[in-house]
Amino acid sequence: MGDNIYYGILLLQQSQEKVNHIRKVTKRHPYFNIIPSIHWKNDLEKAINIFKVNDIKLKYNIDYIGELAIWGSYINAFMHFLKTSKKYQYFVLLEDDVIIQSNFRKLINNHYILSGYIKRVGAARLGQYLVGSIYKRDYIKTILLFIKKYGMLGPIDLQLIKYNYLKPYTLCVVDYNKSIRSERLESIKLK
């Protein structure tokens, strides 16, 4: 079932709470691959380097350092996926504060892949919030070209939605864990 789908979870490994949460998730869903998130404090240079290497410009006044880390984490995850085997035509990417339905894989395969929805639209959220999304391989290249051409115009989820690169979910298969979500958006303002 869904042998052409690569499942990844962005994990902020510096957060023991998130590591413990994802251990439980991957125990129930062992097909997920862990992709390390960029930490706003420890890995910020890595995020900045990702922008430099890919010639991506920041074109809005970012309020929180965490935003740079989130952008860097997503771009890093996209690049990671594009280096995987070409047999994977779809990329499911979740964040580390996700709650997954027990029949998640079946729902993804039946509702998003076999129905042809992702083949038609290219990418979609998997729930109300951007804790989960699914992308067609070639569409990730389109998204990266768009970001390279126009730069970072706002928070990644809002930019992809505003410019119609990320479609709304048609079946909610993920939610977010409210008890650990707040750590993601750091309140450290840029000076």
C-alpha cells in the first residue's frame, strides 16, 4: 500500500518532550523517517546557509527567529526528499507536534493518492493547521523555484497558501498536539 509515498517527520531533537511524542508516533507508524528540524537557537547558521546556498532572499520583516528555523527546516526537508529514490513520487511531511489517525496511511493512500487529488493539485494540507502536508515530487521542484524566484514573502504556510501552492485539505487526517505546540514559535524577537 502506497509504496510510492515517502513519509517524513520534522523533529526538533533538542526537545525531549517532542522526541518522546514522536517515539510513540513512530512506534504505531514505523514507516516514518525522521528529518531533523533546525533549532532556532542551536542551528540558526544552518538555516541561513540553506538560504545562501539556494539563493533565497528574505523579503519581509520577520518577527521571530523561529520563523527562519521553520523555513530552513522545510527547505531542508524538501531537498532531503528530492535526494531519495525516484520510486517515491509523493512526500508526506509532518511536524513533531502532530496527532495521527490510526488508519493514517490507508487514508492518505485512498483519499489523496488513489483518488488522483494530489496528482491534480500538486500539494495539500492534511488538516486545519500546517502540521501535515502532502506533495507530489515534481511539485516540490516548482515550489522551490517559486521560493528562489520571489524569496520568503511571509511565514511559509501562509506564503504557500496565499500563492495557491498548497491546497486546502479535503479530508482531515492530522491534528496538532496543543500541549507541545507552543515551543515551536519562539518568542525571541529579532533585533
